[in-house]
Amino acid sequence: MIHQILSYIAAADGVLSAILWWKASTVLVKRGDPRAVGSTFVGDVAIQATYAVQSRLNTWAALATGLAGAASGLAQLFSN
């Protein structure tokens, strides 16, 4: 029972991390966004603000990946 629950948690965290990393790779903070204040712009893209958003998303994705690994390892311990 606990093995199955931990396996589901690991799978869900793995999917969550993939979504977060995909979002981090595609996010752009544009001119006019409140987060863009003080940034350097290339065209309509706020460079520093985009980096900051990508950094936060990458942090959450790494945390989700770590949790997926931990849940998977615990599931293996409880498999028998």
C-alpha cells in the first residue's frame, strides 16, 4: 500500500518537474509587466526579469525532482 502511494507521488512529482522546467524554458517577461521594472530590454523582452522568473521556476523544478527521487527511493524500500 505505502509502496504504491510513494510510487504515485514520485510519478506526480516527476511530471510536475517536467512541466516546471518546460515553463522555465519558455517564459518571457515582456515590456509593461510589473516584474520588468529596472530590467534591460532586448526588443520587448525584459532580460533580468526573465532570468529571475526562470530561476524561480528552475528552483521549484529541482525541488520537485528531488522529491520524486526521494519518494521513488522510499517506495523501493517498502516494495517488499
